[in-house]
Amino acid sequence: MRPPSELRNARGERLDAAFHPGAPGRRELVVLAHGVTSSKDRPWLVELARGLEREGVASLRLSFAGNGDSQGRFEDATPSKEVEDLACVLDALAGWRVAYAGHSMGGAVGVLCAARDARLCALVSLAGMLHVGRFFETHFAGLAFGEPMLGKPRCPWNRALAEDARRLGSLTAQAAAVRVPWLLVHGTADELVPHGDALDARAAAGETARVELLEGVDHRFTGAVDAMVACAAPWLARTLREGVPA
């Protein structure tokens, strides 16, 4: 069983994705998604997909619309729109038991989705944002609209993203609404999203959430991708198969 060869969001934009098969006959799958200004091809997502494959679990690396090789404009790629993209992907994955793992802003997308969509049965946040408004205010409010984010000309700072981040603020209420097993993997030396976001998410979610802190590790898991995969891949495999946190 494979996902559809073509995925589109509600606007009809094609979403670029890469499928990694799991064990024959199994129907567990993890959607893997990136953060702001990024794509499905980030090394830590590729390595997590390979780790899941070793566990016999299928995965789907996804680029949200406006990112990577997906259709759409980056200027429309807000957290709220990416939740809509994810919902369309879940529509296409009917018949699979689906978990989600998102990095950075993709982590915030996961919280927003899991808080309201019962089709997700497990959640992983990789250096995930909880305080969305604070993140964008801290790192990008000094830019004029149209200037590149993180030095990337294809990713201009824009009004839609600024306004959506401001509206979302902190996702504390959404974290409290997450009822599925939730693993948060975060480096203590994260220079973009402080690991306090993970601790605050756990405090809001309570016993459904578990935090794994990687000492001295940065936002991109530099030198520690294997450690991240060792935390996340077995946990996802066990949780998908047993339906309980490992």
C-alpha cells in the first residue's frame, strides 16, 4: 500500500513529497515536515525517515506549499495554511494509522493539527515552536517586508506570516488539548527556538507529553542527528503499533 502519487492542498497546489516504505503489510505511517524557510529534504528529516524504515514504519516527507518543490507562494506559507495542507494530506492517507513529526514551525503545525484532528494518533515535535508569536517577533520583526528571512532570497519576510504568528501567539491552549502520545525532542543549545518551549508544552499537555533534551545540541541537531533519530524513531514505532506512549 502506497499513498497517492500526487498530493494537493485545498487550493489545488501540488505538494512535493517523498515516500519511504515500511514493512510489508503494515499500515503505520509518519508524516515528516519541515520548519519555516525549509523543505522535506533537510538532513534530519531524511535521516529520521531512514530510521523509521529500519523500524519497519513507512514515512512521507512533505514540503508545505510555497516551500521546496511544492507549488504555491512562500508569502502564503503561514502556520495556519500549513495546517490546512496537512489536513489534505491526512485526507489522502485514509486507511493508514498516521503520526506526525515536525521540525521548528512544523512542530507548531503539528500542535495545531493534533489539538483538533483526531486522525493523528501520535505527535513528535523536533525543536518545535510553542511560542510562535515570540519566535517571529524575536528573529524577524527587524526586517522590512520583502527582505530575505535567514538570508534566503526565496523566503521573504511578509505581512501574512507576521500577522498569523501574532494572531496565534503562544499555543499553550492547543498543547493542553493534545490527547495523543506526544514526544518533544529539543536541544538545550537551540539558538532559534529555546528548549523552554518544549518544557512549557509538556507543562500544558501533562501526562500525554514526554520531553527528551539533548545536551548542548543546536536547532538543526548538528552532530546529533543520530541521537534525535534514536529518540524519535523507536518511540514512533512502538506508539503507532501499541497505541500507548513508550
